[in-house]
Amino acid sequence: MAGTAKKKPRDKRAWYQAASALAMNAWLPGWLKGRIFQGDIKGVCVPVLNCYSCPSALGACPIGALQTSFGGLRFNLSIAEKKFGLYVIGFLGAVGSVVGRLPCGWLCPFGFFQELLHKIPTPKVRMPSFLSYFRYVFLALFVVALPLLVVDEFGFGETWFCKWVCPAGTLQAGLPLVALNTNLRALVGFMYYWKVALLVLFMAAMVLIRRPFCRAVCPLGAILGLFNKASLFRMAVDDEKCTRCDQCLKDCPVGIRIYESPGTPDCVRCLKCVSSCKFGAVSYEFLKKREVAEDLRVTSRA
């Protein structure tokens, strides 16, 4: 009788995603009070897109923190303050150097949300690969250039990506805070409706396309993806074993062929390709530990 291979942690990824979302948003009183958590740990960045203004968020979103650093840079220089946001840059560099874009696949609440919506049974659409370059445009323009160059009379820039684009902020913070805090409802205007409309459009795209926000818009994914080829955690493909059956493509939440470029910045290191490859061609390596799929070796019992 054929035996069944024991499930690996990579096969339980959804549980890790759910646990991560709960752990980073564990201040439940925020939902009762309609206010955001302001404890001492609030200034500590988390390695994923998780809105600072979510009522239950315990940490800071690195993209929001990065925009704030660039937005205040000119003012700080004008008063001879050498504050360059090195903590945020160093944090992202450290995370990227160790695991690359792995937090996108295992820890990000908004990535998890996209995958859940995509499970809704509808005809699916494949996203053109060139759209993945747009996330670098959003990074350069909304996170760096506009906060740094467009400033008020005091020399302060705005958090443009959070304010005008980020649907995660609308979902996690904008909608809940307006629903819970009656004082905020009087302040609702064009920007709020713009962000809600943008969220609805993204959600519709998520049903049809695999993680479209992560692939085409997310500036955090753009930053961490740059480390994929050089991080300590690496993907690998054995060309001699790979049959180009494209099972990895069918199972991949970001729609890539891992055998074309194991270190591609698009890969979120979810490891579904390792589990789905029946020939043991796909593997990952971290701290000298290497793991592959079970391939076709199925244990038999008398």
C-alpha cells in the first residue's frame, strides 16, 4: 500500500500567514475604541505591508516609515539635523539580505488577503509580465521622489503612497476607523472615496489575477525583491531533473516559471513550487540546509 508523505511546514503556509496577520494586529481594544495603538513598540517596523493606522497594529509599516524619512529630510537638513532614516533602510537591507522577499509569501497580511480573494471561482486572467516593472515606478515616484521634492512651506513632504495609493491602508485603517470613530465621519471627503474606489478596483483584480498588487504596485516587494539573487535564503532549480511541465507555474501565487530564473525579484519564496514539483527539480537553501520535493519516490508498504 502506498504511503503518504508527511506534510512539511511549507504545505501549511496559510496557517503561518493567518498567524502573522493576527500577531502584528493583536491590540484588540483598538477595534472597541476606534483609535490606533500608540504603545512604545509602535515605532518598530514590521517586515511587511501592515498599515500603521490599523486600530490593532502593533508596529510600523516600513514603507510608511520610509516615506516619512524622505518627507522630513529637507527640513532636518535645514536645521542641521542629520536624520536620514537609516534605521528603516538598514532594517529593510537586513531583512532582504537574509531572506529576500520571503516575508511577502509567508507573513504579509495583504498578500494573504489577495490569495484568499483569488480562490473565488471565476475565470482567471494572466497578468502581462511587463507590469511587474511598475512597482519600481511606484517606489521611485511615490515613496522617494514626491515626499522628498514636493514639500510645504516648512520643508515637510507627505506620505504620497499611503495617502493616494495604498489599498492595504484603506482596508486595514481607513474603513475601520471611519466605521468605528464617529468624529472621523465628518472629515470624509474626496480622498476617502478615491481610496475606497481604488480598493474596490484592486479587489476585483485580485479575484481575476494572482496577487496583482504585490506584482505590479507594492514598493516593499520591489525593495525586498532586489535581494532575491544574493540573500542567504535562495531558490534553485536542477535543470537535469526539470521537465518544463509548468506545474510550478500553475501553483505559483505570482505566476512565474521558477526554472527560468530562480532568483527573480518576482518570487515571494512561498515554496509552493518545491512542493508541487514531482521530480525534485526545485529546491531552496538556507544556512547550508537544502530541501527538495519528495519527487516520484513514493514509499511502498507490504
